[in-house]
Amino acid sequence: MKTPKIYITRKCPEERLEALKSLGEVQMWDKEDEPCPRDLLLEKAKEADALLTMLSDQVDEELLNKAENVKVISNLAVGYDNINLDYAKQKNVIITNTPDVLTDTTADLTFALILAAARRVIEAADYVKEGKWTSWSPLLLAGADVHHKTIGIVGMGKIGQAVAKRAKGFDMNILYHNRSRDYDAENKLEAVYKSLNELLAQSDFVVCMTPLTNETKKMFNADSFRKMKSSAIFINTSRGGTVVEEDLIKALEEGEIAGAGLDVFENEPISPDHPLLKLPNTVALPHIGSATLETRYAMIDCCVQNIKSVLTGKSPITPLN
């Protein structure tokens, strides 16, 4: 029987890969902070039986056409906008992701961004480090309250609901917009369904939690920001492609909205000279929504289990197609 070959496109802890090593031949790109070169990935895909991929890897028609022996591609993320799911199905390649395990961790980070942007936490920390704190004054780095404010969550999936759960602890009024109403969330979280325009107009914090689809691409644009309160703060921990960044920059510069907290960007990593990074009313993070040791280990374990299940003739745990 042929020994299966498994390729991993980013360096992962060796101890999390034991189940795969006992199953077949495991090769891995040896850098943690650099994506696997495209040419190398295409070369490895030709001979692999399974791939463990990252969001930075484009699993498109070109790759799937070369991956003649690949039975399963396990994506280390809950999102999958880097994958052509329909074509993978045509090629009989099973695609899996890592849902659930990162829900609470990403919700924690989302709320951290809300607090950091509202209370000017990063700006205040830099103020101290730069030696600018020489006295106390009544309005020194005064921000905005979070408690008792209105949060508008666009995309009431599992992570959106986890954010709403945290918002309840701050006595916030919870509005949400979704493709369809979620009556369970309304009952459990006292969330109120609104049209997108109503949510934008009424929320003090607008939180983007939608996946990136044809419908959500560039949904936050100049028109959206004009409809928001001038005191509102925009938060995005989903996908950068949901936002027209030029319009967001203009809205922040001209005071159409008060601030932004961003963990994702249209192009990642964001350039150090990007205009968003020059704005004092913007908190920018390097896509660390699920970046805790516990959660990243759980995500890797989920990918490993999916690959193992498929290569041993069992059903995957978290299939997408």
C-alpha cells in the first residue's frame, strides 16, 4: 500500500503533527512568518495526498488541477475565501476548515478592539512611553464609554453571537443584521434585528463579523460610513475585503466617524506606510483574531484530525463541501 504524502504550508509545532507522521510522509514549509512560495506549493501539490493550508494559500483551479492525488485540503482557518470550493467539489477534493474552536478567542479580540478604540488605549500607552505624560488634566486622552452604548453586529454567526454575549456584560443595547433573522439569538441575547441602514444609523459601535462573499465584498463603503453616527466606531475582525479602505480613510480623516479598530485588511500584511496607520483614531492589529496558544493548537489539531480521517477512509470532522 502506498504511503500517503502530506504537505503543510507553514511551520507548525512538531508535537502537534505526530498523528500525521504515524500515518505517512510529512513535509512542511520551514518558515512560520513567511508564506510557502507559490511555485513550491504547486510542486508539492502534484505529489501530495493531503494538504494543510493557510489563508495565505490560494487553492484555486491551477492548484487543484495539479493536485491529482490530493484527497483532502485542510484549511487552518474558519474562513475559506482563499479556496475555490465549487471547483474542489468537481475535482472530488474534500475541503475542511476549523470552526467553533476559535469562536470565543476571536470574540475576545473583537471586544478588545472595541475597548482599545473607544478608550484610546494604544494612543495612551504610546503617550506614556514617549514621555509626554507630565501632568493630569480633566480631558487628557478622554475617549468614549462602551457600557450602555449600542452595538450593531453585522453577521450574527457563532462569533457574532459570542461578541453579543460579551456586550451584554457591558449592558449594551444589541442590534444585528444578518441574511436571515436568528430568533434563537434574539431570545437568548435580547438582540434586535435591524435592516443594515437602520443598524448603521443607530449604532455607536458597528462590528463587521461577516464572511467574505460576493454579497459582502466592499459592503462597508462611503455610503455606509455616511449613514453612521459621527461618534461611531467601526470594528472589523472578519475580512478586509468587506471594506473599501479608501472610503474608510476618508471617513476617519473627515470626521464622518470617530474611529476604527481593525484586525484585517484588504491586502495583508498591510504596508507600514499605509494611510490607515497614520491616523491617531485607528487601532490596527496584524490579523491576530484567533492568536492564542490554546486556540491555534486546537486549530492545528482539528486540521490534523480531518486529514487523518479522510486518509483512513473515514468522514472528515468539519467538511465544507
